[in-house]
Amino acid sequence: MDADGDAVFLCNNSIIIDSKIEKPIIIDIEDKAMTEAKPYTKENITNYELNSRDNRIGEITNVATSIENKYTKNEQTKKHYSDNVSLLRIFQGKEIDFLKTGLRWQMNKNLRNHLKKLPFFLLYNYPKKLKTYQNLSAKNKNITDKTKKYELNAYKSSSPMNELCEYIDTWEKKNILWDNSVENTKILIVNNNLKLDDKQVIKSLRHLINNYAIDVKDIVNKKEDSCEINSLMMVLLDNYKKKAFEITKIKNEELLANYIINISYSNSSLSKSLAWSGYGDYIIKNLYNNSNPKKNISIVEVPYKTNNSYEYLGKYYEFKGCDENV
């Protein structure tokens, strides 16, 4: 049965049964006693809308969550936390019915203080609070005196949600987030079967790459109309591709393209504009050819349960593998 008793779910699942909160049932015999039916008038609808714009239900929930996630071995403190959570359940019921009854209970200062320090996992629901936590943590790293460290706006505990959050954070840092390390990947975007060591060609093309970047910047700075900029860029690119053939005497476009790609990525300060705008197709082609085959897994919905399917929200899915270059 849910908290206010208007929904019942019958099951024999031990996880659900064992998670039942063993507390006395609280019944408000004067619940909704102040409720009055009101006609659907413009004024009443406007008042209803204005009264529903605060976030008191969320605040009460966050206070209860903050208390529930605190860890202590002190039995007296445990009982105090438990009683406060029970009280907050009544608060929440009153707040849910506030629009009907016009009656709401006010949390005292001690309860509201729990909003100042939320469980760590809840910060991901409030980006500004998370940013504050990260800034305070960064400052504390440089402070050796513990008494002078800044008080954080969240706490970590051994609660399941906090532990799950820390696990996900660790996994994300390891598998997703960039660690700011730099790896030279030029070998992936150049055709390594071609000979690209003619010093005269390299010197002349380096100047061409730099001049192209200067001309592109000049067009963007002087023109405001995007259509005009695009038109001038196309003309400029055609001219530079012709110049590249003329000054190098290279007749094979793929060889010339790989020279320009190789030179552009030989130094981080060199512009990559000519390489991508003029020879981007060759970059993608080289990347594809230089990538090792990787087995990709896709999730496919199936119409009914199979030996290899997994159920999620009443539907069944299977993992399908395919070998492709990425």
C-alpha cells in the first residue's frame, strides 16, 4: 500500500516485502476538513495556478532524502532521524493537498537546515549546486589545515544511492571523460603507404597552408553576409587547390591531399582549414582504412521473449553483434 492508502499492489516479491517500512500508521482524521468546492472561474483558476508554482513538495522530499542518507551508529540519533522522516511524510501529504485545503505546514529551522547539505548523488539534479561543490573541493585540495577548509554543500555516505553515484562517477572518469592527455593520431588520418618526404614540396605547401588560413580569416572579418562568405570561400578554395597543383607539380590528387594533411597535422599550431575544407574526404577515407575492425553491439527490440532476450518495462530486447570498421 502506498503512503496515503489510495493504491494497493499485491505481490510476493521478497525485495519489495523486505523494504516495507515498519512504522505505526498515521491517520489524520481531519484530513481535507477545510476543503471547499469552488466554481471554475477565471479568478479561481488563476489563484490555483499561482499557488502551484512553488517547489515545496520537492523541498520536503530533499530534506527527507538528506536525513535518510545520513549514516550514524548512535541509536538515539537514528531514532531522531527516523521520527523526522515520519513527520516529513505528513508534511508532504499536507503539501500535496494544499491546493485543495488551503492549509500547509511550515518546516522549522532545524528541518530546513538539511537543505544546506544534500546527499552527494542529489547534486546531479542541481547543476549549480554541483558546480559549487566542485569549486569548494578544488579549493580545499590546496588547504592543508583542516580547520580552515571550506564546508562542502553536500556529503558522501555509505547509502546505496551515494555508493552507486560514486561508482558511476569512477566509471565515467575511466571510460568517458577526457583526461587532457594528448596522443598523436596523425597516423590514422594519413595514407601511410604513400611517400611524403619531399622537402621542397613540404616547404611550399606549408606556406600555402598558412596563407590560406590568413585569407579565410580576412574574409570572415570583412564580410557579414553568410551567403557572400560561403561564395567567397568556395572561390578561394578552388584557387588554392589549383595553386597546390601548380607549385608542387603533383598530378595525383590523393598524393597531394595526403601531403597537405600530413603537413597540417605535423604541428599543432598549423591551420587545419585547408586540409579539411579541400581534402576532408581523404581524411575520412584514411581514417576508415587505418581503423581496426571493431565488433559493434546494438540493442534490438524483439516481439516476444526468447532465450537470449532481456525484459525491460514490459518489452524484450536482444543484443546483436556486427563486425564493422569505425
